[in-house]
Amino acid sequence: MGWIGIAGPADGRFAEKGFAGSGQSLCPGPLLARGTILLETRLSPEARPQTLLAFGGSAPWHDSFALRSLPGGGFAVIEGQGDALTHAAAPLTLDGRTEVVRLSYAWDAPRRWGCLAVERPGKGQTTRVPVADPHPLPLATLHGALTDTRQRETAGDVTFFAVSTEVEPVGPLPGLTDPIPVTTTEGPKPAARLRRGDTVLTDRGEWVPVLRTAERTVPACGSFRPVRLRAPYFGLERDIVISPQQRVVVTGTDVEYLFGREAVLVPAGHLANGIAAVQAQGPDLVTYRDVLLPEHAAVMAAGCPVESLYIGRLRRRPEDLAQSVLSSCDRNRLPEHATTAYPVLRPYEAVTLAMCHAA
């Protein structure tokens, strides 16, 4: 993964060799022929039109880039070079709630391929639209936009934006960090060492083979910022750090009383109450890993049941699969997860449960 820039509302950083410190430049020349611009923003129910991000340059030619929200819902990307202009719009159906949205503009100019993806992390939904004939983006323009607030325009609702030299995945997100011990037939094994063919223990006491492993490196910002779950809450034997979208199996009398269920799935981000779970501190990037099982289930991680990678019916959507963390897999060999192992709490329900755990 080649993340070279991350910017917040009032600052920004550029690293030609990447934040992972690869030792050599990730930028092959003055133009980025392929890459991704990732932006996260909070979407208001009114869906007012606004420019989320805009920047441009004039040397060696005039270039411009903009991501905009559209009246009534949806987003548009407009990218220009000289007299040539490329644009695309992705629709979005609103439901009257304020929520976080991630936009990914990915391009591969030599292949004449581009894509604008809109992800709704809270709903697990992704909308993708093609972008015809994208242009390479000048590295100098990107550098200026990332490091100098005077060279870019950003909306107040934007949490961060980042630039990668790779076409980054969208869709299902792994959720475990490298050191987390997952129970296998060989004993606890760090998530980073899990491989296809390993057998893991589920929360229902079953031993299940790992079909695939998946990983993704992302900026440790916004809805990607890791969450630390603290022992002994949630049955943990030690603290673990996971993605805020990684869902945890929660049981107990509170769950039965509030929701009439024996167990529920709760995104870790909704459990961050300052006691049982807190936002974690760390480097600019974080690598999340996960295991894909024949059926959706929860695996035991340091004594806590956390869900395995949930992919729904991804295999039926070849275009979505091709841009996911499982792009290298034969879709005919992938499972289908018709339903989750347990009901998933809605955000307001998760907040109520977190308050009970803090009491």
C-alpha cells in the first residue's frame, strides 16, 4: 500500500517514501498515473450542495480536481487537465440521519480506468460509478494540496483526506491488528500469522477452517482510527486494538433485558465510552487483518468473541469484488454470508448498551 499524504482540516503531511518507511520513493515521477484520493466527511440530513475538496495547479499545465456533494444527495468528482474535463456522479439515498461517508476516487490512466466509490461505514453499503478516461495527477499539485491549506479548499464537515499511489480497496474491511491472539488448534496465534488452512475456534465452541485471510492498510484517522478494548471487559484476557467497525459479540443480562437477545454484534466504535473501550493512539497508518470462514461466525480473540470477515453476497458482484480486499480470489470459491451470526445493533442501540457498560 502506498499512502504518501494525509491531511486534516488545518494541517497535512506528505511522505514521498510513504508513511510506512519503505526506504525508497513511492512516486515514480512528476505524475501519478494511478492512485487513490480518499476523503471522509460527515453528511448532514439536509444534503446541502458544497465543495468537499478542491485544488489545482498551473505548471506545467493547468489542472484541477474537486469532490462535491450534490443537492438532494449524491457526490460528484470533476477532474481537469488543460481543456480536457472528466466527471462522474454517484447517487445517494438519504434517510434523514447524520452519518459518516467515505469517498474514494481511484484512477489508472494507462488503463483509461477510473472509479468513484461512496462508502457508508455505518451501514456497510458501497456505491460505485465508473469515471471515463481519467488523467494522471501532477505530484506537485498533490503535494501542495496536502501540505498547504492555502492551496486547497475543504468543507468544514471533512474529517480528513489522504492520497495513495495505489488503487486502494473499498468494501469489506478487516478489523484485527497484528498482535491480537486468535485461538487456533495450535494455540493462540497472532492475527498477522494466520494463514489459509488454519483452524480457529468460534464462540460456539466449533473448530472452523480459515478459507482466506485479508489485510488492508489505511490512515489511522476518522472512522479508521483504532479502538482499544480493555480487559477484563467483554471477557478479554488482555487489551486488544481493533477497527472501530470491527463488530464484537456482546452478551449478558443487559443485552437480554434491552434487546431480548442472547447475544448481539456491536461495532467497537460505538463501545468507546472511556472505560471499557477508548480510542487508541498510534502511527499514521494502521494495518487491519481478518479471516474469512465458510459461514459468518465469531472467533475468539484474547478471550473475546469478535466477528470474522463478513462479505455478504460479494461473489455475485464481480465489479465490487474486483476492487475489494479479496480481488485476487476466484469468486466461484468464495462463500456467501446470507446473514450475520447475530443481530447487529443500530447506532442508538449500541450507544445505549455502551452507557450500561459504563454504569
